[in-house]
Amino acid sequence: MLPAFASRVFLTKPEMNLTLYPLAGLPLVSPGDDLAELIATTLTQNGLTLQAGDVLVIAQKIVSKAEGRLVNLTTVEPSEAALDYARITSKDPRLVELILSESREVVRARKNLLIVEHRLGFISANAGIDHSNVSGPWGEAEDWVLLLPENPDESARGIREKLEQWFGCKLGVLIIDSHGRAWRLGTIGMTIGLSGLPGLVDLRGEPDLFDYRLRVTQVAASDELAAGASLVMGQAHEGLPVVLARGFPYPLREATLAELIRQKDQDLFR
């Protein structure tokens, strides 16, 4: 039996064109900002409008900033557990305290590295807590860090609903972050929240070119889009945290991050 959340789609179009439009000119985001309104305004400034089936891919950082997920390390009191892991990793114990508070468990720890299972279910370094391109309303810039959104699926849903009302069409919204991978070097854009588009597309039972029925193929469609959009956004000072994706090759539907997370009892490596 197929998972209830899995899309059953076989693509028969002879040509597909996925176009990624990075939105230039989005202002710096501050706590309390309405991201949907900022995105709508920036689309207009870029000479773009939204069409049915479009997907907005949004960097986690501006969602977290808008939701006030900034923390000043001077306000953090490390626990004994944080002090222990700080000695192992040589990390700031205040940062370690935040990492632990955002996590279900520590997966691996060694010098300069702390890998955890985030409370949202995925495995990541430092629970996704970010120190780059972050500053706060007071104190030194190096004391400020940024946590992931409290509920990225809900964040995506809220932005999507406002933009659908604004533009009068059905859309998808994808929130992404840069993650490393256990057996490969470098980071890649990955889904941490989504609304209105599939995370996973199930092609089991569909024929290939030679009419062989696929048996195991499930496509992490939102992660594939996340990777492409991340490539366009850049990782440093580009200032392009929102990408309009047009031509996403799967039908839009309701989804959550949960469908992309491998259950622990199926994890052969922990």
C-alpha cells in the first residue's frame, strides 16, 4: 500500500521548463515584518506576477528574522549538559545550550562538530542555528544567533494563504535551509517547511521507457527544488532570499515536512 501522503504522478510531457527567478531588491527583514507583503511588493518591482502552479522558495533566515527568532548569547545560561558538550566540541557553551534546547537528541559530537536530531525531525549540525548575516537591536553583532522558525510548515502556510489571496491563484510555498550530508562534502538547500506542494512524489508502479514498472522510486521533489533555488540564492552576500519557481513538474497538493523524514526504526545508520 502506498503512503497516504505520496503523490502518484507519471510525467508524460515531452518537454518541461523549470524557470527560477531570484527576486532582487527585497529589503532587510526585521522582526514583525509581513513577509507575504514584502514578497508581493518585490515581485511587482521585479516586473513579475504570480500564476497558478508557481512556487515561492524562501530562505529560512528571513522567515526566522520576521518571526523574531533572534537570541543574544549573553542572555543564555548553559546547563551542565551544555558545558559537557562544549568541552567535547570546543564550542561556546551558550550556543551549545541553544542547540540542545532545539534538539531531540545528540547524534554525534567531536571537536568543532555537534550533530543533532532537530525537534522537527531532521538531522543537522548545530540544530540549524545560524551565526552568519545576523545582527540584533542591541549589543555586539557576534553575540546574536538565529534559530529556525518554530513551525516552518505553519510559516509556509501563512505566507501561501496571503499570497494566494493577493494574486488570486493556487500556489506553493517552500522554506529551505542549507544542510550538510553525512557522506558528501558541502552544503545543499533542503526543505524544512512547505505548504501547497508535494514533499515526496511516489512513482512506484509507473512504467519506465521500456515499460518496466518502477518498484522503489520515490522522488524528494521539494528537496530537488530547494537545491536548485539555493544555487540561485547563493550562500554569502548575494541578498536573494526569495526565488520564484515556475514550471514545477508535479501537481500542487497539501503536504508537510513529515513526509520527507525517514522514521527512526527505518534508519540503518543510527
